[in-house]
Amino acid sequence: MDRYSEITNKNQREIVLLKGFPCVWGKCSFCDYIDDNSSLEDEINKLNFDVLSNVKGKYKVLEVINSGSCFELPKDTLKRIKDIIVDKKIEKLFLESHWCYRNKLQEMRDFFNIPITFKIGIETFDNEFRNNYLNKNAKFNSYKDVVKYYDSPCLMVGIKGQTKEMIDNDIEIALNNFNHATINVFVNNTTNVKRDDELVEWFIDKYKYLDKNPNVEILYNNTDFGVGD
């Protein structure tokens, strides 16, 4: 599995895919990424330290992801990230967190003491589809609740049961209310959630122009950021 890469088109940065403890929720119906989690702290740190040794500080921006939230990374891994930030003169950090950690984000900002763009896997702002079908356990009433805490929503498109209207609404909210967004095109995995190829074709045709929007990053495949497998 590739765990280090450089994103060279938009928002240039280095990115690392680390291991973490089991996801605090771990019940999303579409997600099998949590298979990368572990409970063995020493082994997690050993792997993470090795991956982090690749960081050069080339763009002064670093993104750290794991199969869950940044709060599930071991303390020693977080300390190593902080050391690298200082040593490599990193000026900005991208992290991701589940909705349940929304009241702890400032703790992470205080710990790293540099600007952080906090991503959140919303998948969709449609409350029923997000929580009742995708089982995200991200229960908020409006995008306005998300804006209070997070900087960048991660959306998902191309799922059977999703509608064009739902996607249109999600993208409109992201473009008009957030400074950054990531759109993930769903790829079939080991779960029972399935890809809607016709919906994907429609999305690509209608929203291809977003490829030129510097504030929107579209992952047509899971590994478009250069990490994962």
C-alpha cells in the first residue's frame, strides 16, 4: 500500500496515510477502510514513523489521513508529526475528523500551533440519506452547523439510491459556503453499497468544470491522491 505521496496539481502538498486505532464510529455502511486500523500501538507507531520519515517539507503543507479521525492516532505519532512540522518548517496542515469530535478540534489546533484545514466526511448534506442509509452518525440540522466547526466537507457521489437533485444541492452548498471541498466518486468495495454508473457519468459530464476550480478536489478513484491501494 502506498502511504506517502505528493499532490502537485491543486493545493500542492505532501500527504501521508497513517495507521490509527479503530474508528470511533466504524459503522458507515459504505466503508471498508477501517480494515486498515489496528489496536497494536507499538506496531502502529513503527509504521507511522517510517511513513513520516518521507516528509520533506517541500511545499510547506502536509496532509495527514488515516482510516478514521486524526484523534485516533497514537500520542507518539502525533508528537512525531509535530516534530516534523517544526523540523521541516511546515506552515499548514490538513486533518480529518468525524462529526463526534467537533468539540475537540481546537485541542488539535492548539497542539500543532499552525493553521489547520479540518476536513469532515459529510458524504451528503441530505440528512436521511447520510444517516439512515450511509449510517454516518453525523447528526446535524443544516450545513450551517458544519461551518461552525469544519473547513472542508468531503462529499460522495455515484451511489445507488442517490439522486441528481441531492448531488446538485450538495455541490451548491459546498461551493457557496466553504473555502475547500473534496468530492469522492464512489468505487465499489467489499460493502453492500453499490455504485450507480449512470449517475457517475452524469456527474462527470455536468461537473467536469470543477476540475479547474482550485478550491475543489475530485477523486475519480480512491487512489487519486497517490495513497491507498
